[in-house]
Amino acid sequence: MPNNLEKVVWKKILPVEEIPVMGARVLQAGVGPIAIFRNAQDEVFAILDECPHKGGPLSQGIVHGKSVTCPLHAWNIDLSTGCALEPDVGCAKSFMLKVDAGNVYLNLEEIKAPHA
């Protein structure tokens, strides 16, 4: 059975060490700003840098565990899925990524501008 990840075209974004622990870096992409987070366990996540509530900059929020708290209205967003934690609802787009040899790669197709 073929692995769908074999078909993915990966784009090298930046070294993991350039993402602050418990912080984020923002990549401007065709789909909009993408926040690339790193937590205390050195796990890396990528989601659209817009809170599903009012579009707040998630990259400026506080990272805790596998979540980030939006700086505008304190919504907690799961970094693995981009979805708000209860009782809030809504999701920011999450992006497939991989870390290899200390570098972060994103799926090139996911970060391109959407087709009109």
C-alpha cells in the first residue's frame, strides 16, 4: 500500500533552533501567515496565524504544553489540530510538517495560495 507522504513535496522552512522554545516564528505564505510553534518538549507545530475567534495573532500567544492561548481573548488552541479547546469552538487551519536533520519542512501544496 503506497504511503501518501511519499507524494508530498516538502519545502524547507527554517532550522528548529530558530524557533524559540515556547514560542513561534511566522512564515508569510500564499495561504496567509503560518505560525510555526515549538513547545518545551521540542515538538513543532504549524497552524494559520489567525485565531478562529476574531483572527488574533496566535504567534503572539502563550505556548503551554501542546496549546497556545490567543493574546486577544484567551482562547486556547490545540497546536496539533488548530482547533479551540472547550468550551470554545472553531479551528485555524493546521499544516502537515516534518522535522528532519534539525530543519522544519512544510507541505508545499498546503502553503500555496488557494486556487480561485
